[in-house]
Amino acid sequence: MFSNGGLVQLLTKKIYQWSKTEKRRYTYGFFAMGNSCNHLGIPAAKGSYTVGCTDLMTDHTARGTFFRLYYPGQEVENALKPDWIPCREYFNGLADFMKINRTLSEKIFNYLFGSFKIPAYLDVPIKKDGKYPVVIFSHGLGAFRYSQHWTLYSAICAELASRGFIVASVEHRDESASATYYFREKTESEKEDAASSHTSAPNNLVEEWMYYRALQHGELEYPLRQKQVKLRADECIRALDKLIEINSGIAVQNVLQTKFDWTTLENSMDMCRIAAMGHSFGGATVIEALCKELNFKCAIALDAWMVPLEEEIFPLVKQPIFFINSEKFQWAGNITRMKKLESAAIQRKMITIRGTVHQSFPDFTFLTGNWIGKLMKLKGEIDPELAMDLCNKASLAFLQRHLGMDKGFNQWDPLIDGLDDNLIPGTNVHISAI
């Protein structure tokens, strides 16, 4: 389970060591060769809607709700796409864990990924076209396996928005993300300094960064992850509650100074059609959320990491679930836990995408050259765009089926059953009879 990060960590440390010698001049060339590919970049969404995105933070403390919203947007001349990595603190979380120099790691990561943009337009107005179904998305676990947070799933979230969904991608504050932030109130001295320097901060607030919490010496992983998955599920539910308020016309107080007009979302969401979706730890998160919130009509779990879940909750989950797995990540114990959710009365589906790895779902898979991507296990043997296309189409078909939509996504119903040369019905993992 930790092999991905072992390679990433080892490779990054090697680069750091090289940078301290005369080989420094070769380092960036090494990466340039690895990234020399005309097709690097997150693919554009394929649906008929232009994709907009904006950020919302309610309550400046760590207890508030923080998410990026993807939505069907209007075409606006000269609209801008946001940076894929919004600021260097997200890189610092990974650098701190690896105990490498922040300045150097920032240069390396910025060289590799700093020029990429999210395939959505920042703060453009929403396109008024009836009521859109809603998806709450939960990201994976951060730190040494991979640096995960809300921006890293823009290919999936943007695709859903282009097909007529409103998607809230939650940034978790349970210390499972590589980095996130909230605000604290300024001290009196800080207020005086700000006044003299003419700086502007929202409501006299200061950013406070929260980084991934590694296991302490001798600490068992399961109790920590079990606690975190419950917090994460609650954060997903709070995000949904906030969208319900916004949809009903309740004014939203956004700590972030964005240009988006949140009042335009009133009556834009179909609150009878709500789903949850997540990757890895996020896959477990959405299953936890299903048993707590019945407004979620179904869930899609991408390569779910089932370990944090208490099996006692499984009988409490009454909604359909679609497990979409990679070929290389899963193991018998994890699949066994998925199969314990099987039900004769409730549809629980599972497929595996051939030639994929755990990182075939986040955006990283599109942003590295072929051999470096495979070395770091960010790419599998299958073409990343083909794998993502299969994942998205199967997800859309499943959402239409269980949200009662009429969008034509049922043309991809066979994918739900794994009926494609690049899919395996069920799993490729051999397990003993349960």
C-alpha cells in the first residue's frame, strides 16, 4: 500500500542529493527529458457545458467548510483558468514529510507542475439551465504515498460539471491532506503592522497552514484513520448542508474574496439527486457518509481504501455503490471488505480498469512523461486519457441509473458491468470464499 510513495520519496531525495553536488546542472534536464511529451496537461472536459469553478470557505476556523465548486458555466471572454497547484504551501507539506529543503523542492515541483492549469474557468457565472444534480467529492490521503488535496481531481470534477452536474470537491481538515489552511484572527500587533504596511487580509485574518500528520513512533494506523474517516464524512455532509442552504436562498458568507456571485446558485441544484464520490481514502469516506446521510442517493468509490471503515456500519449503508478499481493497487483483504457490502436488494457494482495503477485517477497521471510517470507509479500501461474516459463514462451511466436522470448516459450502461476490452468485470484479485 505504501510502495507508490516509497518511489516518489526516494526519487525526490535523490534529486535533492544531486542538487547539492556539481550534478545540479543535470537535474532539470533529467526531468525535462522525462516530461518531454507534446500531450502533457489535464485533458479538457468532453461535455456540452463550459466548466466554471470557484472556492468557498465558510467560518474562518478549521471547523468551517472548505471546497472548490465545479459547475456548468457561461462562456466569458478572457476568462482565466486557475493554477493546478494554487500556492507553494501545498508543496511544502510533502517537502516537510520527506525532510528535504523547501526551497529546492518548490523549484523542482514548480518546474514539473507549475505551468499547468485546471480545465475550468475561474468565477464565471453559472449557466441557467434548470436544476443540476449534485456530487460531493472526497480526495485521497496525503503525504508520502502521494500528495492529495482538492485540486488533484480536476479532470474528474470538470468532466462531471461539463455533463451538467454541480460538484463540490471538499478539502479535508482532518490532517489527512498534504496541506490545507484556515484563518485565525490577527493579534493587536499584527493589526497595527497591517495598517502601517497597507496590506489587505479578509476581516483582519491571517492564514494558518495545516499539514499532513504522520504517525507517531509506535502509533497504530487504524485508530487514527478510523477517527479521520468519521471527520471526513462529517465534512462532506457539512458541504452538502451548505449547498442546500445556498440553493434555498440563504446568504453565504465566504471568507475568501472571490468574484463569484453565490446568490446566482439559488434554485440551481436538484436536491433530490445527490451523490457522493471519492478516491482511495475518499472512497472510504463516501461510504461512511452514506450511512450518516440519506440524502446521498448513491456513491462511486474509486480504488477505495477500505481499511479505515468499521464493518459494523456496512449493514447501515442502504444506497447503491459503484467500485471502480485499478488493476495494480487492490489486494485480497481490501476486496473482501468491498464484497461484504454486496446485497441482493441494493445494487453494488464493481469493475477494474486494465493497465491502471492507484494514481490513474488523480490528475498527476496526465502531467508526467511516460517513463518518469511509470517509474513513480503515476501512470499505468493503459493510455491515461482512455482510462479516465472509461472511468467517467461508467460513472455517468451509474449516476443516471440511480439518480433517475434522463441524459443519454445510459448509452454507457455496459461499462457498469465491465463489458469492454479494457475492463474486468468485478476484480482481478483472487480471494477465498467469504
